[in-house]
Amino acid sequence: MQIWVDADACPGEIRQLLFRTAKRREIRVTLVANQPQKTPPSELISSVLVEAGANVADQKIVELAEPGDLVITADIPLAADVVAKGGQALDFRGELFTEDNVGERLAFRNLMDELRGGGQITGGPSEFSAKHKQAFANQLDRWLARRK
């Protein structure tokens, strides 16, 4: 069991929480990004540097993730690919993507993308907040408890 992080867009607060979790729960955490990532010295925490380009980090995560792994990402198409491979995904705001809900979330994301592309909807998600961090921490704890 391992945690993979789509690190290019991961908030620093979530990253630090994951580093503490890796040490406390003795679980491997790997950051995947197209920019070098700072990680604390630990045999449990590592990073993978990929070439720049659209979805290169996502493709690497899907390639490396195994059934039962958790991927931390806000990218719903990546979450869908991970779930199809037998894993789960958790977004930075605390939503866990599973077989039960990822299809619906992907369809909604695609609809919203079309509406934004047509100029019918503008703007994006609200700013990351302490409420989101707490929701993420709670969901991560529940996921880890189910994996014992």
C-alpha cells in the first residue's frame, strides 16, 4: 500500500500533512511532478521527476499505482484512471473517489468544462481553506483505518 501525490498542484499544507502521516503510520508517500520537489529525509518519502507536458505526471502515476494504493489529486480524469486500476483517489478538499462515485464526478466535471468553454460559467473553485484541510485529514484517517 502506497500513497502517490499529484504534486504539481498539491497545497503545501496537504503535503506537510502527508509527510507527517508517512512517518507516523509508516506508509510510503511518493510525490510525482514535473518540477523538483523538496521532501524531508525519510526512507518512506520520495519523489519522481517527470518531463514537462500535459498529463505526463498523471500518466506516470497511473503507470506506477497498484490496486489498493491511494492517489492524492484534484484531477478527476486521473482519479477515474486510478479507480479503474483498483485504487482510490482523494482530492485536496477531502472528497474520496471510488468506484461508486467517480463516474458521476467525471461526467459532472466534463459538463462544467463544456459550460466554461462556452462562456456560460466563469470562475473556478473557492480558495483552499482550513475547512478543506480538515476534511482532507479526516478522510485520509478514515482511509488509513480501513486499510489496517
